[in-house]
Amino acid sequence: MSDALRERLVRHGQDHLLDGWEQLETGPRQRLLSQIESIDWAGLEQRLAAGDSLDPLAARLEQIVASGQLSGLPHLIRQAGAGEAATESRRAAEETGRQMLASGRVAVITVAGGRGTRLGWDRPKGLLPVMPVSGRTCFEHFAATIRTRGRRAGRRLPWLVMTSPATHADTLAYFREQKHFGLDPDDVVVFQQGVLPVVDAGTGRVLLSAPGEVAQSPDGHGGLLEALWTAGLLEWLKDREIDTLFYHQVDNPAVALAAPDVLGWHRLGRAQVTTRVVARRSAEESLGVVALVDGKVRIVEYSDLPARTAAATAADGSLLLWAGNTAVHVFDREFLEGVGSAALPFHRVHRIVPHVTSHAAEELVIPTAANAVQFERFVFDLLAFADVGLVVESDRGSEFLPVKRASGEDSLESARSGLLQLYGRWLEAAGARIGKGARVEIAPEWALTAEDVQGKIEPGSVLEGSVVLGLDTMPDQAAD
Ligand code: UTP
């Protein structure tokens, strides 16, 4: 090992990583050294120096709320608003969105680099068999939606999937094994985000995940920006004349993926960033809040928001910060180019991180409470750079059924049952009935919205048993 490397670690207060390294075999020793070489130690020191104080944006929002100065969201489209004007505006948006899809200006970005620690599943979340009857995985379901949108638009819809070292190999193998789900491999790009070292929350010293291995974690969904630059994908999109990106997370199977209405509103509203929101379920819900801060629409992550601010209420008892971020966005490509690759700030995320105490340790320490800090960039910090941040409200049960935990709210079970209820509502709106105990899933190939179901099913018909409309029944009606 070079003196320069040791000296660098000493300078940054991280030379404990070399304690006992001589005891490692040659291979692991080399891997450790090249891992240490690859880390930006000065960058880590800067992040550590920022300390554990309240995130500046969260602090500002706290101040605004406490002083009673919070204003309503500008550029807000409320879907609940019925009436002719709302319907007209929606129609216009849908028409614009359809034209955008038909002219090939849109691509989908799925972020799938997270490790899903709260879920406790050891494979990438995209491989979760989330669909309630077919058992289709998140990726299969999204691919079916992308195929269907492309077919309707008469143009292929490119799909960019961001992974991390934690999910990349499994995801890539799965895409290959599934032959890209029938999509043209030229239209599917799986690319990796970066990683950053994980530190002990008390000391700031970098942890070891195993003997000979520095603990690292993906750099947050906001790592997307740097990853797009590094992989040359902004150029790739430009070459294809794609100017609009529909962004979503891998763990929300109810997402209305590349829905024409939101694309159209984004374009008609001349927004650089559009965000779908839902009403927050409670003050405690783990959902970022969307609010106006010093003239800009901004999002503060739940983990950064002080509890009293998250719980602040209006005179009628409703939550002041009512709008929850569903992590569905539309971004302009040119806007992303203008922001540059490294502009987003880092946030401290406290996590339980198993680790070893030395290169000679045989036992993994599994803490019971958060022991470590990860540094993450959040994609919604892009809003700081946007002149127009548009907010589109959605109905929670229709578009937001995230899979975050092993049981209870926001679990695989709650998402599956939410999907069954959603499809039930679509069918009932078209005049059909779901028999007692029946489980009906709707494949994207058959219908993407409640409106698509109208006219596809005989009013008065009763659906029984476990069926997937569009996959295993009604083949005569399955044509899209
Ligand atoms: P979450 O913040 O919910 O994280 O990610 P997670 O990894 O899925 O689960 P926990 O928090 O460890 O339990 C929201 C979305 O952002 C993606 C995830 O894959 C998910 O789609 N994400 C998160 C990334 O792509 N990269 C990251 O570094 C973090």
C-alpha cells in the first residue's frame, strides 16, 4: 500500500480502515485498497463537516409554518375538481400528452437502485411479484404498460432503469432472462447510480460491511442526475429527440405510467418539473411534503421534517402541509442539462446498518436502532432550480400504492389489496359487478384507466373467481 494512500486516510480521520489490513489474503486486500482509492475522501469530509443540524430547507419551512405565513401551492391542478371546466382542462391535457407520446418526445425513467431495507426482501424490489392475481412483477407490469402506451401512440417509448450495485446484476439478469419483456432491447437502458461510504452516526468513521470491505450505499434517487451524465444518457435522449422524461419509483405498482394527462399539463403549464401529489394520510405518514417555500414549490422529505411542522393544522383541523409527494414527476431534459451533474445537496439519512468492527472480525454486528448515516441526494431538490414547479393532485387509491414495509400499511399485501379495489372500481363504473370473494386484476394490455374499461365489458356482468382481464380471460376483448 502506498504511503500516499495511508497519509490521505490519516488526513481525513479514516485510517482505522487500515487497522489489521495485513491479515487479509492478497485478493481481498487488493480489492480493499482499490475500493479505498475510488472513494472521494475530501467530499466525505465536507459532508461530515456540514454536521447533523436541521436540513436548511426543512428549517425554513418550519419557520414559515410557525409564523403562520404558509401560502397555498401555486400551479396546482386539483383532480377532485369536477365540473365542465375541469373536464375540459383534463381533455386538453390528455390530448397534448397523447401528441407528445405520438411524436416520440417522451421516455420513462424508473429508479430502482434502493436497497429496500424496510421491506426486508433480499432481491431488487422490481422483481417483487406485486400483481395480485397474475403474480406479475413490478418490472413486468411496467413493461406491459410501456408496450401498451407505445402501441397506442404508434411510437416506441424508451425505458431507462436506474439500478445501483445493490440491484444491478439481478436486475440486468432478469431483463435478459425475460427478453426485455418483448420490448426492443435498443429502447431499454439499465444503468447504475453511484455509491457513497456509510459512517457511524456517533463518530463519523466509515463502517466496514465485512472484513476487507468498506460499507457503501447508493447515493439516493437524486443520484439519477449524475448517473445520467456519467452514462451519457442525456446525450442519448437528445439524439433521439426526447425532451420530456416521466420519472417514477419502482415500488408503486399503481403509478399511471406516462399518463397523457400529466404529460400534457406539464407541457401546457410550461413547467420544468411536475409532481403528482396525494393528500397525506396523517401527520406521521412517511411521505415528503410539497409546499411553497420562498416563492418556489419545494419538497421536504419526511425524515428531515420536524414532527411539529409535519403535524401543524389549519383552523378546521386539516393538515396545513396536506400535499404528499408520490414521487411521480415529469422533467424537461433541457432543464436537467442546465442544472448540471453535481448541483443537488446531500441529506443525512439515519439507518440501521449491520457491520463488522475490524478486518479480523468473524461476527456481524446487527444494531437494533439506527447506528449509521448514509448520504443521499433527493431528486426533488431539482425543484430549487425550476421556475415553474407544477403540482397535480391525484386520488391516493388510484395512483399511489407504495410497497415499503413487510406488513401493515404500504406493504406488499396492502398494495395488492389496493390494486384489487382499484380494478373493482373501474369495472363497477362500467356497470359490471365483482362476485363475492372474486379477485379481478386488469392487465395493462386490456385497460390502463377506468375509461378504457367502458364498453369493454357487458353492463350487468358478474365476475367470479380469480381472473386477469387481458391475460387469461376474454381473449376476444383483450385486443388493445
Ligand atoms: P426509498 O427511499 O423508499 O428506499 O426509495 P428503498 O431503498 O426502496 O427502501 P428503504 O428506504 O431502504 O426501505 C424510493 C425509490 O427510490 C429508489 C428506490 O429504488 C425506490 O424506487 N432509490 C432510492 C434509488 O433508485 N436509489 C437510491 O439510492 C435510493
